[in-house]
Amino acid sequence: MINNILIADSGSTKTHWALIANDGNVQHISTAGINPLYQEASEISSMLSTSDIEWGSIEHIYFYGAGCIGGKANETITTAIQSIAPQAIITIQSDLMAACHALLGNRAGIACILGTGANSCCFDGEKIVANTPPLGFILGDEGSGAYIGKRLLSDALKGILPTDISQKLMQWIGIGYAEIINKVYKQPYPNRFLASLTHFAADNIDRDEIHNIVLEAFVTFIDRNLMRYDADMLAQPINFVGSVAFNFEYILAEAIEMCGLQIGNVEQNPIDGLINRQLQLMQK
């Protein structure tokens, strides 16, 4: 019987899927990240077709994703999924709306994403009413994993970091200067590569130099993104979702306090909140 609901919370690095049956049973599945700004529909559908998801059993798919900004980007996701689940009704919303639904429910407030990329918005309980453009890891994404990785790698290669940290980082990466430049400027998904360096940052966060890189990244995120919002919204606790926010929560709290704000909920990913929201809707 076609009666299952599939929810996707997709970032550039990983996609969390939750398959919800009519009886409320939930099955969790993980695939590689999906971002229609960097991938074509054929690439996405090829990857998804080899996953453990039984596409023929799904009635409705709610896809929340990075890069789902409307227009061609959303069409790319729709085309990819329709090719393997033609019977399913597909609803596509941004990863930012996923953060709002998971962190705020139907309450007004500020919801932020700090993962591979970064984003933020003001939510009125139903819709996003203000959003500072994140601009991606080249022009923006302050505070994200890619931003922190870019700063860490740049400081190492320019000799700004102490020699022992730089050497340790190069050994951890396992490739030389030429290969690093190739990965960043020639290979696909440089944002994923840069964001992966946050694992090194987490392992060495006791070093002041690395702690300060992460702290400065968060302060820059607050200054260049959150401070664009209305003072009444900023008076409320600021809520975060994403692996970077979760893994560096105490430094994020330090940055929030430095900027005169209050920290609210910090979740690793929004999937649990999205599941709970869907189960509540199913009970009505």
C-alpha cells in the first residue's frame, strides 16, 4: 500500500531521511548531501536510486534542502525525485524553513543554520519574514564549516598559525600544497572539503589559535547576518541548528554573549523536530 511519508533534511554534506508509516513507525536513512546549486538532476537521481529507500512505497515527500531557493533549483530536485518516485507528491522547501519548523514550531523568532554552510532568518510562526542573504562560501557563509575551514587552511599556508599546528594540519589533510589548491579551485564540492577541516579544529580546539578562529567566525556571522534584523527579534533567544553550532556550542555561546545576545536552542540537525511536527499533523 502506498501510505508512507518521507521527510528529507538535506545539507551539502549529508541528507537525513525519515520514512514515516501510517502507524507512526519511523525509519531513518542517510545518504550523501544534495544541493541543486551544485548538482544536476541526473546526478541526484542516480545517487538516490542506489539508496535503501523503497521509492515505490511513498505517497508524499517533504524535501527540505540547502540550495532550494525556488525556480530552477527546486525544479532540479523535483525532476530528480520524480524520475524514481513518479507516484509521490513532492513538496520542496528550504533548509532554512526546516530550521524554523524544528527550532520554533509555530513561534516567532530567529532560526540559524551553522553546518557546511550558514544561513539565518526571522520567522513569524508561519513564514520567513526577513533573511540576510548567506551568499555561499565564497562571498559569505560566515561561521559555517566551510568558512572556518577556509580560514584555518589559509592561516596555515600563509604561516600565520604556529608551525607545529600548521604541520599537524598538513599531515592530517594528507596532501600537499598543489593538491590542496586543486581540491579548492578545480574539484567539485570544495565547500565539503573545507568544512571537513572542522574535525581537525574540534580535535585541537584547546589551542588558543584555533579557538580564536572559531570564535571570530561566529562573531563575524552574528555581526554580518544577525545584526541586520529588527531589535525586537534580537531581544529573543537566538536558535541554531547544524553540526558546527552543535559541536562548538560553548564557543558559539561565548560569541553570542560577546555580542550582547542570548542563545536559545542548539540542535545538531532538525530531523527530529520535523518528525515530531509531521506526527502531530497526522494525529489531527
